[in-house]
Amino acid sequence: MRGRYRLSLAGRDALAAGVLLAAAIAVALALQQWLDDAWLAGIVAALMLVPLATWWAQRRQTAAAAMFRALVGTVGSYRDGDFSFGLNWQRNDEIGDLVAAHNDLGDALREQRQALVQRELLLDTMVQNTPVAMLLVADGGRIAYANLAARKLLGEGRRLEGHALADLLLTTAPALREAIDRGGDGLFAVGSDDDEQIFHLARRGFRLNGRAHELILLRQLTAELRRQEVQTWKKVIRIISHELNNSLAPIASLAHSGAELTRRGQHQQLDKVFAMIEERARHLEGFIRGYAHFAKLPSPRVEAVPWPAFCARLRSQIEFSIDGALPDRAGRFDPAQMEQALLNLLKNAHESGSPPAAVALRVRQSPAAVRIEVLDRGSGMTPAVLENALVPFYSTKRSGTGLGLALAREIAEAHGGRIALNNRDGGGLAVALVLDCA
């Protein structure tokens, strides 16, 4: 209902001018009784009302000017982040509307600032209390921000802002200093023996307010890695126990049978018993040898290896076809290690349920890398198996050791490469070894 009976500023000025004109006419008519000249009476009446009109105009102008100055001041306060000011205008006119809108803007900005402060407080609480040490390093190597974990790790709890990172690293463990100087992400260990602490270093660069900054994150992984180590050892022990029982129990039974046959004089059946004992013993020997090779993989001896001769040696040990033409340029890798890796992959391909004729080897070479793929048309892998297939000792086979893919991964990474597994369109699996040609 507020603007329903309101006059605008122009309307108010017109009304005031009309009132003054009416007053001037009334005064002139009254003076005309005293003065014979009507024009003289009008002039005298006008001169009497001029001071009143001047005073009224100045009053209006002064109030409006003061309000505009107040508006300018509060806008400046808003610009500086102070939203505590409000204005008051008693008159119901356009200036009143402007003041009301200005006050509403101040209320909205004040509420937004309070919400932002609450979010900043929550974020700061989370960052300060996270166990991950966080350092924000400005251009020039000085620390712009450090949370509590970073202060404890690098400054014995003292504030680190403003200090040069290089100076702080002089008093830290050499392994931490080397990891940061080396650049990039990675793991490093501090201490030795029972006091060893393992950390993961991550770093990202970005620009803040037009200046280069770097965020450094240091996360302690000792407890997590030790838990994983215990779980791994438990799995290794289960697998080894299973394989030992599967081999030693039949050997013990066969040895007892051989003794009984000898006691009865049935020597003609001993050859069969000894052959079975030998088969189980060789299986156990191969199982243990596989673990030994995985645990003691030597550094690769890289040399130039012609692809036709290398593939011919592979085909003499296991069946597969060659998909496409082999590269003319020789590959550079350790032939013995690469042969072991590909034999494991080709054996897995044959055990996947793929037709033997569908197991293939494909080699693609570029100036930067060589890609060796083992292809099959078996059952492929589920998402869960794909996620864990490269983990050592993980196997979905009843008698599997879980070392074939893990060993291939170790060999690829020892050559500066990587391994990738993907299900193929139309069924089957593609396992790719990508090696750096540098």
C-alpha cells in the first residue's frame, strides 16, 4: 500500500509551486485594498514570498544532497567489504525507493558474506586438521600457506608462512629434500629399519592472482602400506601352503605306496609310482622357481633384437599367429625377460578358453615407443578382475599363482614401459606391453 497515494518529486514540486502562486495571489488581493495599483500589489506580494520559496528550495536540496553523500559513503563501505551500514529516509518518494533498494542490497551482501565466512571457516578447519601436510609455495619459493601437519613435519609446530622452502628443507631428512628437489609425484622413505616412515609426494602448479604457485601434498602411508603388506604376506602364505599341500600330500602317499609295493615284491609297478613322484616334484620346483624369479628380477640388459628371430624363438615354445607385419627396425629390450613376459601372456591367452588359432601377437612400432599386444578370443575379464589382475598373487584360476601378469608388469616397468589390459570388441582380451624406444 506504500506507493498508492504517493506523489513523485516532480509532482511535489509542482504542488508546492501552485501553493506559493496561490498564496502570492491571495496576498496581492489583500494588498490591493491598501494600494490602488494592482500591479504594485502583485509585486509587493511576490517580494514577500521570495524568501519563503528560497528557504523551502534550499531545504529540499540540502536533504537530498545529504542523502546522496550518504549513499556514496555506504557504497564505498560495501566496496571495502563492510556491509554494516544502513540508511533512513522518512519521505515516501523516489529517493525513499532508492534508499530501500540500497538497504536491501546491503542485507543481501551481509547474508552472503556471513555464509561465505562460515564456508571458509569449515574449509580452513578441514584443511588444518587433515593428516595430509599441505604447503602452498608462491613464486620465489616462499611458503604462502601451511597447515598444522606441514608445520609439524617441517617446522616442529611453528608457523611456516613467509619462510623459504629451501631453507626449511635444509633441516629435514635428506630423503624428503631429494624427493622435493627431484620434482613430480612419487613415494619416498624417511628413517630406517623399524623407524622407517613412507610418504607419498604430490605437487600441482597453478596461477593465483596472476602469480605462479605450487601446492605440495605430503601424505604418510606407513600404516596403510604395512596393513597391505600383512594382507599380501597372508595371501602368499595361503597360496604357498596350498601348493605345498597339493604336491607334498601326493608325494607322501606315493612314497608309502612304493614302500608297500617293495615289501610285497611288486617291483613292476614302481616305475609308475616314481614317475608320479617326479611329476609332482617338478611341479613344485617350477612353482618355487616362479616366485624366485619374481622376487629377484634383475635389471634388464637392453640390446637390439630383430623381431623375426625373436618371434620365431617364441613360436618354438608356444603356438600363436602373428597379426600384421613385424617392424623392420629391431626392438631394444632384454630378450630373456621379454620372452618370459610374453610366454606368460600367451599361456594365459590359451587358458582363457580362446581357440588356439585365435591367439595372436601384434607388434606396432613408432619413433617413440613399441607396442606389443597379445590377443585372444576367450571369455575376457569382468571389471573386478580387470581391476585386480595385475596385483601380485591375485588369480581366478584354481591352481594359479597370480604371478604371470604381475611378472609381465614388472618386466615392462623395468624397461620404462607399462602394461594395459582391455576387453576386445567381439569377445576376448588384449594385453599390451608399451615400451619406450628412447
